[in-house]
Amino acid sequence: MTKGKAAAWLICFALMLLGPGAAYFFARPYLNTENTENRQLAAMPSLSFDGVKALADSLQAFPAQFNSYYNDHVPFRSQLIELNNILSVELFQDSASDSVVLGKDNWLFYTDEESIEDYKGTNLYTPQELELIRDNCLASKAYLEKRGIEFVVLIPSNKEDIYSDKLPDYISKRGELTRAQQVVDCLRDAGIRVVYPRQELLEYKDAYDLYWHYDTHWNNLGAYIGAKALLEELGVEVPRVEELTLTLYDFSGYDLAGMMNLRSYYENTRPSDVNYRIEGYPTNNMSVLLADDATELIYQSDAPDARRLFMVRDSFAGVMAPVLASSFSYTYMPHWNGCFEQSMIDEQQPDIFVYEVVERRLDILLNFRLSE
């Protein structure tokens, strides 16, 4: 090889190594650099100088840690991942995420937390597991009744169950019995009050979209139907759906699209998601005292019902909150994950205690137990 050819190869090799970085340096201000991978990216590692051993350990770990950092921050990484996922969706009808399955008519569905197994009915509880759930809830009921507090369990349905007609054809039921129905029947037979608004949701599913197309959660109208079912159990009447004023708008969480690293792509290329502004139910001057969806939601109102509501909840309850909080004088809603403590019950002095858990997380009831 001549010196000229060797120099040309070296220049090409250097451009291959340095070119993407240089291009990214100038293009970065115009690119979306937000972390869209639904995980924490690796941080730049550092060396420890707290002694010889610490330095030696950090030097040993540095290459692997830097490799992880570089892989997570390589130029155009997000754009390349997005392009790969777009090709998977558009060319191969594959979601490119193990957590998401592509449904019909652009609907997306969640596969984690046994959501699909819940629909199929392939993950039924054993008699021993049902007995444990029953005993836990009976103990919690006794603990609360001793304090003069009503106890109700609320189970919102999975999106996969309500809109099963939008699932791909290869996902089919194995039987009619589901884990949620097992729990509902078991607890009701034991005298536990359970609200499971599946039939109420099915009644309106064809007339309205009650769950977001590109997100795991129900929208405002689905949440209203769930809240109405709970309020009826608690002796409070709110208007039927037909009596409300509904205004379409397109706010959505897009969490399923985000799991595919395609939130912005779905926002820009798919029909707008479906949500509703809801008017026509009494708000009773409801005001927000604190609203942090990850921890606490606190409200007060001038509702004629002077009872105090305490709801341990997950993310499904956030959009229920305005309707519920408008119906009671005071509402306290801590998140079950890392916020709720049993001591809060005596601190808040509620009249009603609701434990809300979405269908796909019913395993929580295997461990939830209030006791002295």
C-alpha cells in the first residue's frame, strides 16, 4: 500500500471515529436530548482518592463503568433508538418493547405485571392465596371498625379486559374466570365491601373511549365511572354519564408510547388520544390543599356529606380525585408505594378507608394488612 493510500485510510478511520461526535456537537442544540428510555442512564464515573484501596477499587471498576456511560451517551443514541423502533412498528408491526403489544386501530397494551395473563385467566390464585387475601382484608376491616371507620376495596379493571376487542387476534381468553373475579367473589363472601366497576365500564365502552389508546390508564370519563360506582357504595349519588357535559380534548400520559421510546412520534403521527373535560356534577367549592401524585393528594370541599375520606391508591385514583373530593368534606389520598403508613389513619381520623388497587397489581393484597 502506498503512503498516499495509507494516509487516506487513516483519515477515513479518524473521520469515522470523530465525525459523529463533531456533528453531534453542532447538531445537539436542535435535537431532543431528553432521556426517553424509561430508565436512569449511566453517570460519568469518577475515581476515589480516599486511600490506596479505594483508589485501586475505583480504577478497577472504571473501565466497565465508563463503557456503560459511553454506551448510554453515544452521539445520536436517542435518535438511532427511535429510528429503530419506528422501523419495528411501521415495517414489522412489532413494538420493540417487551412491555408493550401493538393492538388494533393503533391501540397499545401493557404486557408487564401479568396484564395479559389477567385477561387470559391463566394466572388464577390458589385456594391458599385467596385465603391469605381474605384473612388480610378481614383483619384490616376489624382494625378499622374498631375505630368506627368504614372499609371498602376498590379494583379498577385493566385496559386489556375492557377493550379486549382491540387486542391482537393471537391473544385470546382461556376461560371466563379471572384473578380479579376470584378476589371479588372471595372478599364479598367474607363480608368485605368491594367495588369492581367492570360492568359499568363495559356498558359505556362502545359509546366512549374510557381508556387512553397510548397509555395504560383510564381517562377522565373512565375514572368518573369508577368514582361513581365507589360513591354509590358509600351512599353518595352523582349524575349519570348521560347527564354530564363532556368536551373532547387530547391530553394523555402516553406512557406506553414512551416505553417504546416513541412518545413524540405517536403524538405527531397518530390520531390524537381521547380524553374528556367533565362538567355537570356538583363540585361543592372543592379546593386542592396538596397535589403530588407520587405521594399525597389532599382536598377539602363544602360538600353536604361531612365524612372524611382516606384512600390508599395507585396512579388510577389521581383522575378520580376531583369527583371523589367534591363529595366529602375532606379527602386524603396517599400513594401506596413509599408514602402510606398505617399511623396516618389515626393522624387523619377518617370516616371511610378505601384501598384502591388496579387489577394487575392485586398481589399487593397478599401483603396488605392493618393490625394493632
